[in-house]
Amino acid sequence: MSYKSICTFITAEADIAPMLASATALARRYDAHLEVCCMGVDTTQSMGFYAGAPALLYETALESAKATAEGLSETVRENLRNSDLRWSVDSAILTIGGMNAYVGIKSRFCDLVVLPRPYGENRFPQDEITTEAALFDGNAPVLILPEPGAELPQFRKIVLAWNQGDEALRATRAALPLLVAADLVNVVVIDPPTHGLERSDPGGMLTQMLARHGAQVEVSVLARSLPRISDVLRRHVTDQDADLLVMGAYSHSRLRQAILGGTTRNLLEETSVPVLMAR
């Protein structure tokens, strides 16, 4: 098994060069087809338009979104025209409320979605919507890059966050091509439950499954020594000198994470290494 269809989504001209650099490097590494989806997003209607607004305002906003989509597509095609990759470019004009359906259907039929970190400087609401739509509506694994355009690591040492949850198991299965190819997979279990099938051997059944695929696996069982799980994970990734974190995403609702925070959101805000997530 390998990643033979890789997809990325672009909504801003500033993202073209760094995202293409990273996405083409991955596609070349796995001999995959790369699809670049360029989205012109009309964000104005979610910011105050209403049924009685003049038609001219709607038309102007949609024309701007159309121009953005066309401009992004033209620039991406120009960048990829002489590439030795198999590639395609698609464009869409969307309202911000219509992004989920488009991103979802595109993500559903690819092996891996590659995206920039959705939070932080120069990021916008559509970045978060794209990430969540790929996970929730597309059911696709998503590789989040904290610094698109930087040289991609080879993913030789991987930390796999394990909590016995469905999301963590789906992330593990999605990451199998990377886990098998890595020099070492460190399965980290934080505050394992005292009851349940794995109480006497945290991560044992998972490591057995991975070993049968040929992965080199070890287990770290950690106490929750910091207030947030995300802080424990980030420190462990640093201590292990890992170049990839694999984890399940959004075990709680997106609304709860948006209001109260959560492991997924906190990690995406602060991670310094790529994160592969699935849900």
C-alpha cells in the first residue's frame, strides 16, 4: 500500500509556492498523482449579507471569488506545466458555507490530503474549514505541515499517539505506509486506563499489529505531567527527536474544541513537526 493520489487545497496566492513545493515533493516520493484544488471563496455573505442586500453586492463578491479561483489556477498550472509529475488542477467558486461539500467530495477520493497549519499568522477561517471538511466530510487522512515549503523530512522516526480510540486506530491504518518505512515507531500512551483490555499491556495489541506489517515499534507509557495532553505530546515528540506525529483527530465535537480548546486544536496551533491526522 502507498499513497497514489495526493490532494491539496489552495485559497491564497501566498500559499501557492510553499504548498506546491511540499506537495510535489510528496507526490514524487510516492510516485503519486497530485491534484491541486484552487478555491475562490466568497466570505462576505457570512459577515453580514442578508436577503434584502442589493444584488450588486452579491454579484461583486462572486466576481471577486471567480477572479481569485481563475488566478490561482492559472498560476498553479504555470508552475506545474514542465513538471515530471502526473498532476491535475481543479477550481471552484464557493461561498464559505459551501466549502465543506466541495472539499469533502474531493478529499473522499484521494489517499492523502496535504494542508498548511490552519491556525496562526496569515491563516484565515477558510483554512480551518478546509482542514475539518477533509477530515469530517471527506474521511481522509490529512498531513498538516507547520512550515510548507521547507524541506520535508523522510519520516524516519515517528511518534504515534495511542489512546485506544477509533480515531487513533484510523490514523494508524492511514499512516501504515509511513510507519512500515520508518526506522522506528514510538507508540506513546498517556495515562492509560486502569480498566479495559489493555490495562496490563498498554499499546501491546497495536504494536503486535504493526510488527506483523514489518514496522519497528517501541512503546512509551507516560504520566500526564502537564496540564494539557497536547503539551505532553509535544514535549515527547521533541524528546524523541521525531519528525512526524500520527494521531486521531477531534474525539470531541468541533464546536466544543472551538470554544474550550482540545488536544487537536492545541497541537495544530503549536506543533513544530508535521502531523498526520485521521478521524
